[in-house]
Amino acid sequence: MSTCTRPDCGGTILDGFCDECGLAPATTQAPPTTNGASAAVAHSGTLAGSSRAGSARQSRRGSSRSSSRSTRTARSSRGRLGAGLVSIPQVPYRDPSTAVMADPQVPEHERFCSNCGQRVGRGREGVPGRTEGFCRNCGTAYSFTPKLAAGDLVAAQYEVLGCLAHGGLGWIYLARDRNVSDRWVVLKGLLDTGDADAMAAAVAERQFLATVEHPNIVKIFNFVKHPDPRTNEPIGYIVMEYVGGASLKELRSQRDAMGGLQPMPLAQGLAYILEILPAMGYLHSQSLLYCDFKPDNMIQTEEQLKLIDLGAVRHMDDEESAGFKTDGYCAPELEDQGASVESDLFTVARTLAVLTFNFDYRGTYRYTLPPATEVPLLAQFPSFRRLLERATAADPNERFGSASEMAEQIIGVLREVVAAQDGQPRPALSSVFSGERKVFGADPEQWPAIPAPGVIAAALPVPMVDPTDPAAGFLATTSIGDPRQLVAALQAAPVSSPEVTLALIRARIEAGDIATALGELAAWEESEDADWRITWYRGLAALAGGNFTAARDAFDTVYGMLPGEAATKLALAAARECAGDHDAASRLYFQVWRTDHGYPSAAFGLARTRLQERDIDGAISAADSVPASSSHHTAAQLAAFGAQLAGGSGRYLVAAGNRLEALALDPEHKAWRSIEVLDAARGLTAVSPGEPGATVLGHPFADRDLRRALESQYRELARLSSDKLARRDLVNRANAIRPVSWV
């Protein structure tokens, strides 16, 4: 094993690839094959909707200031399809001899002119369309017939067995490599040999695709030429590995009982995209853009996923070569601005949408998403909706800036989805936010009041410090509880840096100096280091200052940027609760707590907001979900006790009494809680006698019995009190509540 040599990584090289960034080290060699043959790739594709995007203009690299930082990398899930969260059905390896097409034809509805995009080769009045000819619109020649036949020997090395499929740039043939142990290989040629741009794209592939090395990307072995049987002109063919399996398009082609296309389960779709993103990130790290990502171009065989059909791959700075795109998947700016990392990630998100729900992605919603009112899945999983919305934003600068950044948020959304499906939390540490600094809303003495806004702001997670910041070491050793003293310490920091600025802003907010904090945020927004944290801290300042509407809007924006982070949902829930929107706050608290029990504030917030909505059982259930192993278990039990008291009925009061007896509280606290239960029971008996035989804390629901019990508790408190005046007051209360007697 060795250490990854890529900047800012530090992972370990295992099997030729880094276990942290998922990439091959800069000096790595191609991994050896087994038994002389590569691990291989079945090809399935379609020409439908695939067209040239024109010459690239200017490739955009980097994100806007509002975009989240993309300096961190996501841990590769290579070899672990499903990321350890989802069980993905295996796709059996497909015997290549059974994969050859018996009658290789391009369906008429998939025939388009390579130059102008008009329909060609279409039949009329029952007469089939021609597979070869000229476009009526622009005169460009077209040909949709295979150029290789079974038995052809290409480059005196590759024996053709037949056609496997057709893709955006050409026919795909199965062949045997006679020079390397008769291994199965795939030959990809040009679909339309009259297309000079397509030929140029194939030539470009020869120059750099053979150097691409990633376990989730098809391996290019060779580039050869073979004469066209009609014109005798040489045609280029790319030789690549064969993988027997099924494309995600095929896996998505299942039909429901009504004959409609059945979407893939959301967790499975997310897992597939999470698996392929490191491959996209690898291409981007090599200054390459994939350009034409879609379900056709991902193949699963057994437990492995491969990215295939590299025909549209291009260099980021290539402004001359013709680009290729597929309607319904491509970004809207391709014609004017050219391809970019952001446009690649746009296609990834569109693919995820197509895999997981049905919508008119090539028509009404060609570049946009349908509203949640039309797609129940988007309404059920708002974090998933926000993930898609960010990745497909109209402005490329508002999208994810890197594949690793997108992967970080997808895995957070995946954890949320899986937890919702089976009810089991899926906790994980965030690389973007710290955990809760304090638990807010857990003080039994203040239950069920909403904590003070400043208390909530000081308890919420904070964005992680960039380890590359020059003051990272200083900040790691600066731990001062008093925010005013912390302000002074940060002002005297030995070095000025973005992280010091943000820490100072946070300290000012906690010290109550909101105006100064907002002024410093405005100044920092003009710097080159500005990013999404400006919006986060504006939300924090608004929350601490009591401007709950502004806080809600700011945190809602950050949630849209980072939909997989629990911290964004927790902050938004708190802002909504403070603003009085208990229903929306409750749903957000539930999302956080159901996914990760590492945020107890969410459990208390959930119980509190459900109680506000008069969902007594829901509030009790939320409080009871805090596990016994938690240091906040007793506080949660007292919250459940408070919810039962609020329930008011005899059933709830009996349960409250039973809960209280089981709690290990000191005698004084237990006596005061007992008085609350007994007093509520006495108030109930004035209206209803209660259930026959029911008792609360061992006493019947009768006024005389409850008075005696209350008297006993007050006298017990008097004995425990060390204050003479307090003791006298408690004795007077005992005398006042005792039942009337002749003695």
C-alpha cells in the first residue's frame, strides 16, 4: 500500500485506486488483467434524441460564491454498490454469444440526420424507409447499416461475431481478440460514415481515451481501421473491453400492471448515481468532460457498475470539436456556452430523475423538473427534490461544482431515504458541519417552551473549518466559552484568514453584536473567499436577533444548496418553530431525527411541535424515541411526562404517574412532579369521576384521596427544605389542601 499523491487527499492506494478520492494516483499504471483477459463490458445504447451540440464555446470551471465549497472529496464506494446502505440486485453476467443481434437495424424512429437533426430514413405509406441515402433538408449522406459482418477480421486481430447494439456514435460489434487469449472485446464504429464530425470525434478518442484508467469506466484497448465494404474508405473502430450485463435503461424498462414504465426504487437509483460519480470526478480531474451521460451509458454486471460509450468525451479546453448531447438530459446552455463540469452534473441529475419517476423529460420538462404536486416521490422526499433542483439549476453557477461535492449530498439524501423506508436511523459524520454544540430544548424546567433564539443559535452545528486555512491550527486550540472573550481572542489572532473571519462573526452573533456581524458578512461577501457560509451565518444572525422570517429564508436557501446535511434541516426547523409554523417545523425535525439520532435537539423539537399541534401521542412517541443510552434520556422521559400531563385525560394521567414512579429522580424533584400529577387528577375529578378502579400514583380518582396525597407531598417537601420561610410556606400549603376532618 502507498499514499495517494493527489493534492489535499492523503488516502491509501488499494488495488491501484485511492480509498479516499477513488482516483488512480498520478503515476499509476493500468491494473493487470486476470488470466490474460480484462474484466469486460456489454454495450447497450440508443441514438434516439442524440445530436451534436455544436462547437464548445467557453468551458466554465468553478462555482459561484453562493455555491458550496467543493474542495473535499467523497470516499469512493468502489466495490460496494449500494454504499453499504442499499441491497442492489445482482445482474448476471451475460454470455457474449447470446448478446449478438439476430437482425441489426436502427429503428426508423431513431434515425436522424447527423448534420441538421432532421428525420431521415423514414417509411411512407407502408413502404419501409431507406437505411442509406441523403438528407432531404441539407443533403448530408446518411447510412444506418452495419459495416462489419460475422467472420470479418479487423486489423488482422479481431474476429467479428456480430452486432451488439447501436449507440450515439456508431454500431457496436462483438469480436474475439485472437492475439490475447481469444478474449471478448467490443468494436465501436461510426453509425453514419458520411459524418465528418463523427469521424473526427472517433480520431480524438484514439488520442487520449486509452489513457483513461478507472474501475468504473470501460477500458479502451486499441484503435484500428478497416475498409468500408461499399466505398473502401477506411473506418475507425475503437476496441474496448466487454462487460456482460444490462444497462440502466434496460433495468428501468420494467412495466407495471397497467403497462406503464415502472420507475426504479429511489434508494437504488441514488446508489447507482453515487457509484458512478467517482468515475465522473476522475474524468474531470483529467480535464475531460463526459458530455452525454444517460441511463444507456451505464452497465451493471453482477455487483459492478461501468460507465461506457466514451464517444462524446472531450477535453475541457476543446472549443473546436463537435459536441454531442441527448435531448432531455443535456443542459440548456450547451449551444451558447459549451460543456462544463456543471453541465456534466446536470446530465447526472437528469438521469437520476428519469430512473426514479415518470415525467415528460423530453417535452414539457426538457430542462426543468415537474412540481411536487405532480410527482408524489418529490413531495415525499423534499431533500431529494432539492438535490435535483440544485443540480439542474438554470444558472450553471448555482449547480454543484464537482462530482465529489454532489456525491457528499447524495449519500446524505440516500441515508434519509433508507431510514424512512425501514425506520432504522443511518447516522454518519458530516464533512461539512460539526455536530450539535449543545442540545437545545432539553431543559425539563422550561419544557415545553421554545428555547430562547440566542440559545438555539449557539447550539446549532457550525460549518467545519477548512483544514488548509492558515489559521486552522490556531482555531483548533482556541476554546473559550464566553463569546465576548472569544471575540477579543480572535481579534488578536496571529494570522488573518477566512476561517478567522467566520469564527469572529459567529462569536459576535453569540455575544449579541448582530449589527457588527452582519456588517462583516457584507464585507466578506465581496472577497474571493466568499461562499455559501455567508447565507448560513446571516440565518444564524437573524435567528439570534429574533428576525425569524429572515432566518427561515436563509436556512431554506442553504438547505437547497446542501440537501443531504442534517444541520441545514435542523436550523430551518428551529427557525420555522420560532416563527410559529409548528407543522412544517415538525416535519423537518422528524426528517433529522429519523435519519440520525446524533441530533437530540430534533427529538425534543419534534415532541414540542407535535404537542403544539395537540398530537399528544406523537409528542410522547417522539420523546420516548430518545434511547436509554443517551445522556438526555431522563430529560426526554420528563418531556414525555409533560406531554402526558398536557393530555389531561385520566388515561394520560395514570400513565404519567406510572412513568414518574419509574424515573430515578431526587426526592425533591419527584415530589414536585408528583404534585403536578395529583393536582391535574384532582382537577379532573371535579369534571369527571374517572375510570372505575383507576389510580394515579396509587391513589383513587377521588377528591378526598387526592387531597391527602397532595398534603403528604407538601409535607415531604417541607422536611427536605433547608430554608425556614420555604418550609413554613410548604406546611401552610399542606394544611390548606388537606381534607376537612373532625380531628
